[in-house]
Amino acid sequence: MTVNDADIARVTEQLGREPRGVIDIAYRCPDGEPGVVTTAPRLPDGTPFPTLYYLTDPRLTAEASRLEVAHVMKWMSDRLKDDLTLAADYDAAHRHYLERRNALEDLGTDFSGGGMPERVKCLHVLIAYALAEGAGHFRLGDEAVALAAEHADLRGTAIPADWPTCADLGIDIEQFDFTHAEVRK
């Protein structure tokens, strides 16, 4: 894994600060922008950093925040309590995340990110992970990316045009209250 100086410069612009521990661009948006970086499990100063995939594209980070305001995390977490198949899928995604991170460096912890595997705590982490691994890797990641694509009209720019749609996944986007999370046009 390598990342070039131009990528680091662009991610620095996206974040408004110099990124730490970046070792790769894990996902590049269809329009060429870095969208997700892979970070080292330990930062250059030795600080443990368990977030393997970090969302950088401002369109994606803003939409993850809007989805959080619309209570998408609560909707997902509530479903994990009742749907054993969904919970097993999320647990498998958690274990895969740990395997990927531990292949770089084992931090000696079972913390993965975003509340996995018991709840959904951060859609930024879910969207970053889903985009880095690709569609079909885990259900809640597919759903979070589909919601971002459709609510903010990001399909084909920040999100692949062929990502599963909300309709494909049986999600009615109208069930969410975006009153306080509307996209500024």
C-alpha cells in the first residue's frame, strides 16, 4: 500500500488539516476524488488509531452527518436487536474489519469502529468501510451508502452509479425525517 504526495495534498484540502497515518486511498470517488483513506493502526507518534477506513470526501462526510441527524443510526440499531440475520451479518463485518486492521498491526483490542457489532454509532465509519470494501460486503453499509447516494444525489459523482439503490434494498427513504438535515442547494 502506498499513497502519493498529490493524494495527501488533496486529502489535506478535504479535511482542512494534514491527515495522520494515511497509508492508502481505500476508495476513490467516480469523479476521481479521494473518498476514503486507509490509516495505519498506530499513528506516527505511536498513538493507537483503530479506525482503519476514514471518510475524507466532504460530500460524503456532510451526508453522513445529515443521515445521523435524520436518525438513521437509531433505525439501524433497532433492527439489529430483532433481526438475527442482520446482526450476524454485522458481526461478520466487524470480524472482517478486525482481520484487515490486524493484518497491518494488531492493537490487541476487539474494538473495530462505528459501534460494531452491537449497535450503529457512526455512519461516517459505516460509509467509509462499505465504500472501501465495495457493495455487498455488509448490509448496513450498503444501506448507508444507498441512503447517502439518494438523499444527496451523489450517485455517479461521490458514489458509484451501480451501487444498490434504496429500492433495491427495500428502504423507503421517506420514513426518515430530514427536516433538520436537508441538503443545501
